[in-house]
Amino acid sequence: MQEYRLLIDSTNYSQELDHMIENSKESIYVQFLTFEADYVGKKYAGLLMKKASEGLDVRVIIDGYYHLLINDRLVLLPFYKLAEFAEVRKELHRTKKMFDEMRDCGVKIKEINNRFRGLDLLRRNHKKIVLIDKRFAFLGGFNLSEHNFAWHDFAVKIRGGVARDILENFNSTWGSQPMEYTIRSEGDFLLGNDRDNKILRDYVFQAIDNASDSIYIESPYIAGRIIEKLVRAASKGVSVSIIVPKRNNLHRHFLWITRYLEQYILDFAAKNNIHVYLYNNNGGMTHAKVLLVDDKLACFGSCNFDAFGFHFYEDLNLVSKNQSLVNELRMKLIEKDLSNSEAFCVRRMPIPNYLMGRLSNFFYSKYDQWTLKEASTNNC
């Protein structure tokens, strides 16, 4: 029997997480992409150090991403004001010092993906997991930083067999062992992407192909072959709605190409009978990642629904047919977010921008097709 509790936005998430950490008796295991030495990060570092000092088994898995970006800013190159760059460098050193202090207090920390050569620069472990006393789990999109907590996001607190599966997943990462995923016809189950196995991506594509009534996707980033899948579903009469940020954080630290790609994709989707909405609260940034199909199936967790995330990130999502959870995600998350969004209006793009956006999406889609063929060949 699974027990789920939906926690929308950081206030609800942090209140429940604080309570569970403070009342833990045996162990606390956490995994995040980012864990920064700002107010939020230091608060949780303090809580973990306190519990480690009480004798609990406290473990942290952190991706080496913080060597590249801190506070959503590049730390290697000054692509913005020098004073701001200097502050980012200081925060990098504060974060390293915070981890050293945690180790000194008995917190076991495993840093992964800290090699930055070739494609290893892009490969990240993108999971966001908390496990309390090996019985309760939190799965969602939150990282431990002020800017992440300011965004719109959600997590689900879980108790039951799925929580034990998440523990197994954490242990596999801690022990540097590959995790095997299995699609089940009954009950709820976990699916992930890793370097060699894209079963989560393939399941998402299949779920879209099999939709008969409605599809809702909310994600900060959507690009690649998934757009073609959604357009095909809409052409068959399926009602397709996507919710994306009005002001995407990607545009802060990447080249302008991300703007062109996003504009092209949203225009293409809207012109092909997809309902496109721009989330306008929380500074215009939603970091929520959820797929609902026919109001019968939910897929959510850390995975962004875009080709880049599918191919370079290790992620973990829950696939659930629990009708109570599916209904709650629809009513309390999707419908509320639609009310806090504005309909996207198709507008004419300047020809250079259009060509750059189309070329970028062409690359994404072809890369998807190539890796799908490769996966099919490897599975024979």
C-alpha cells in the first residue's frame, strides 16, 4: 500500500522536510544536483550536521555541477558583470567550505560527475531524493538553494514499496552500481535514464503515443522529438496542453540560442493544435516536471521533458496509476498552474531567429532519432 502526500512550492516542502529531518531516528540520505552555501543550503547543512552529531547515518550525494554553476551563474567565465562574477566565485568557495564542515561533523558526502572532459562536462546526475529512516522518501524537483526555492515546484512524500525502491536507487548511486528498471503492468514503479539505458524517455514517448483523450505536460524545458510526438497526438484528436515558464532561467546564463529554440518550439506547437501556456507566478519560472495522460497516468520526478535532459542526465521518475494521486496532481497542480498562466500567442519571428531556432530543434530531433535507433539495436 502506497501513501502519497503532494507538497507544492518550497514553503510546504520545507516545512514537511524539516519536520521529518528533526524527528529522524536512524538515517538521512539525500541526493541533489545543487546544494549551495546560501541561506537555504546552510540551513539544511546545519540540520544534517546536527543529526550526524547525534549518531545518525547521514549521507549526501552531490553532483559536481556546482563547479560549473552557482546561484544559476557560470563560475568559469565572466559572461556578466565582474563584480557579480567575483561574488559567484566567493559562493563557490563558501560551498566547498560548507561541504568540508559537513564532513568534519560526520556527514558522509559522495561527489559524483566531477570530471569535466569532453561530453563528461554535460553528463549530470539530476536526481532530487530525500530518504528518512529508510521508510519515507521525497521525490520531486527541488534543489537546496535560494533561487530553486523561489521557483514554482513540487515534490511528493512517499511511504511504502516505492520508498524502498527509491532507497535501492540511492544505494545503487552510492555504490556506483547501475540500476535496472522494469516497466510493470500493475502498481506504481520507478523509471530512470542513465548513460546507457533510456527506458524513462522511451516510456514517456510510448505513453504519449498511446494517449486517447488528453495530455498535460508541465516542464521548464521542452525540446526535441517529444514535440513531434505531441503534435502527432494532437492530430489524432487528443487534447494536448503544455505549461512552460514565461521567463526561463536558461536564458540567464546560456547563449541567446535558447530563446530562439524556445520561441520556435512554442510557435510550432501552437500552430499544430497544442495549447501552450506561459506560467506567470514565482517570477515567471516553473521548475515542475509532470506528465498526465488521460487523467489515468502520472509521470513525475526530476526529468525534464527535453532531448538534452533525456540524453545527458541521470534522472528518476515515478510512474503512477494511483487515481487519488493522479486527480490531486491534476486539480491542485495542473489546473491551478493553468489559472496562473497566460495563453501563448503566436507571433512572427525575425528570419534569422527563426532559422536558428529551427536548426536547433532539427538537431535535437535528429539526435533523438539516432539514439532511439541505437537503443533499439543494442536491445536486439
